[in-house]
Amino acid sequence: MPIQQPSNQIKLTNVSIVRLKKGGKRFEIACYKNKVQEWRTGIETNIDDVLQISNVFLNVSKGEVAKSGDLQKAFGTTDITNIVAEILKKGEVQVGEKEREHDLSSMRKEIATVVAEKCVDPSTQTSYPIGMIEKAMAEAGFSVKPNKTAKSQVSECIKLLQSQSKLPIQRARMRVRVTVPKTDFDKLREKLLEGTEKVESEATGDTDWEAVLLIDPGQLRVINELLRKESKGRGRVETLAFTATANSQ
């Protein structure tokens, strides 16, 4: 429901209310949805683009503006910009129940989508439908954390699905091409293949040994570090597919 300011009947839509209790009173500001987080992370620096109304309220929904005396007592100043900055930094973002449910549902769908992109059925090496991933998330008791990004919750979700759901699931493998000088072949081949799930091809030329490997994504850092230390920059690794499966070419 749009929030109205009685003095001029301005309708506020797409609003986020940030609330801070201080000096025995509750102070509120009306901000654009999503701009509060951008301000807190430094993406947005213009405070005028964060606020819907450049004022401090005791109650935004009723249009009840905070009095100068209340501001002075609580914040030690009546400077609106400084007060708003403090509320933005320390205040709680108020979200309606329906909006919260919608946001959590959207984030859950986003997490499930990324999991579906990154994981496969181990027996068929094919991706699962997003709906099946969402059902497994519910079965595993996965709880969306609204204060974290969807991307940052994907790894935790995959681990929980692997341990708590009945859905057989593994991360899709990464396909890479590794090339090392022939002179380094003997000392590096065995180490490079230790963390490899499958050698799709390998060939030794006049000067280089080259192999196409299917690896767990976590092994890419291991291979890079091995080449850096053992091959002194003469070897290289190239990513051919970020979410390869054992059956894909």
C-alpha cells in the first residue's frame, strides 16, 4: 500500500523504511528500495538518490515529521544530512511480511537456478530442473539468509543438498587444457593428474605436453599454483568449459 505524506499527499512507492531508536524515540527515513544496501556497500554515494523524502520522521506512514528538539536531543544536531547518514548506517530496514516473503522466494529461486547451473546428477551427468533443486532444498531444510547475496549462499546450499537431501548431486566438472614444456613433463604429469577426474586427451609434441582434463572446480587453483611453482611460468592452463559434464564435448 502506498505511503502518503498528509501535508502534500505525496505517494511513496517502492519504499524501504529505515528505523533507528535513539534518545527514547523512534526515527524513520523513507528510502528507495534496494538503495539502502547500495549505500551501505559504497555502490551508491549520493544520499539524495537514496532518500524518497529528505526529512526525518517519527512515523513515515503517518507523515509525522520529527521535531527539531527531538533531533537535537537524540543526535546532538539538527543537520538532516548528518542524521540521515547515521540512520542509514545504524538503522534497521523495515520490510513488510508480504514483501519479505516475496524477496525470500525470489532469492531462493535465484540460488536454485545457480545450483542447477553448477551441478549435475552423478549417474547421468545431466542437469536437474530448477524445480527439483528447490524441492531438494526444502527437504534438506535450507534457509535463505536475506542479509547475504544469493551467490554467496550457493556453496553452502550444495553441501547441504549433498548431506541432507535424497537428491544425488555433484558439482559439474570444469574442462581445462593444460600445457607444460616437455622438459617438465616427467615431474609434473603425475601431480597434475592426482586431482583429475578424467583425462579426455593428452599428447606429447616436440616441445610441449598438452592434456584436456575434467576437474573439480576447486582443483583449478591447485593446478595454477603447481604450474607457478614447478614450471616457473612456462606452463599454462586454459579453461574450456566452466560447467562441463563427463558426457559433454
